[in-house]
Amino acid sequence: MIVNIVSVLCGLCALPVALVGLIPFFGIANYLAIPIAVVGVVLGLLSGHRSGRNFNIFVLIVAVVRLMLGGGLI
């Protein structure tokens, strides 16, 4: 339960950074959001609940797709 809460908190820290990365010329912020979301996914995998893991996967997908569309990640 505690690990899931920490996972959700990692996602809540990564989401605003990923949302700022959606703005043109601020896409580099996604390079910061991706590692935070990956840590959240790993913590979510260690937890028995799925909500933290799924939330971090969503944030990770948003950040990676934005980087792919901007040409920063091939």
C-alpha cells in the first residue's frame, strides 16, 4: 500500500513536467519526466495494486509520444 502511494506521488511529480513538455520549445522537459515516471512504474510493479503503475505508464506514454513527435526520440 505504501509503495503504491509513493508510485502515485512519483506520477504526480512527473505529470506536470510532462505537461510542460507538451508546450513547443519546452519538449526537453520530457527528458526529466521519463526517468521519474520509470521510477514510478518500478515502484508500481513492486506494489500489489495497479493504480500507481498504470498512472505512471500513462505519463510515460505521453512523454515518449511527445518526444517522438518532436523528433527528440527515434
